[in-house]
Amino acid sequence: NKLGLGSSAAAAVAANGIVFAFHGRDLADLNTRRAIMQIALDGHRAVAPGGSGADVAASALGGFVRFQRQGDRIDAEPMAWPASLPI
């Protein structure tokens, strides 16, 4: 059984990020990271169709992510660190 620890998701996001950066896209821009996430999700689904995609969203958007999947539709948004959660 596959554990699903997210390394393949991180690799898919990183590979897409390299291509976007090569073409001059700003990786700090949220819209760029969303585009990277969508392409990485499509590719990751081809090799791991049973995954939720949450690991791909977390890799692309970083930090805390609100994630919801309904069928093939994914809604993912970055969130701020909760103020009530001390480090």
C-alpha cells in the first residue's frame, strides 16, 4: 500500500515551478502558484488517481491550506497561521 506522504506531490509542484520560473513567472505570486497547483494536480492524478490532491495544494500554496474536494473539483486557499496557535 502507498502511504501518501506527499513526496511525489512536492516533486510535481517543484518540477512545474522550475518551468514557470524559467519562463519568468513570479513564484511568489498567488495566481502563479495556483496555476502550478492545477498543472501539478493534473499530472499527479495521472500517476496517483486515488489521492485527494491535498498534498499537491499544500506543496503549491505553502503554509496552512484550506482544502476541499468535491468529485474532480478542488477548492484550495492559503490561510494565515492561527493566532491562537503558539509555536
